[in-house]
Amino acid sequence: MHGFSSHTFSLIHAQGELYFVKWHIKTKQVIKNLMADLGCEIQG
């Protein structure tokens, strides 16, 4: 599941410059779906 920060954060680097950031975390997992007939079979 991907994740996104709901708040904006302020970061200051070593030279004192201010940056506003939002985190966007994306997974490397693959989305897999079932075929309709197999889904009905599993559902029971």
C-alpha cells in the first residue's frame, strides 16, 4: 500500500536553507487480481 503524508514538514539543511516537504512512499509490490470465475469460486 502506498503512503502519503497528510502534513507538510519543514526541513533545514546544513547551509540553513528551509524546504517544505511532503512524504510520498511508494511500494515495489505488484498489484495482482483474480479472474472473475476464480473469484466467484473462492467466494463460495
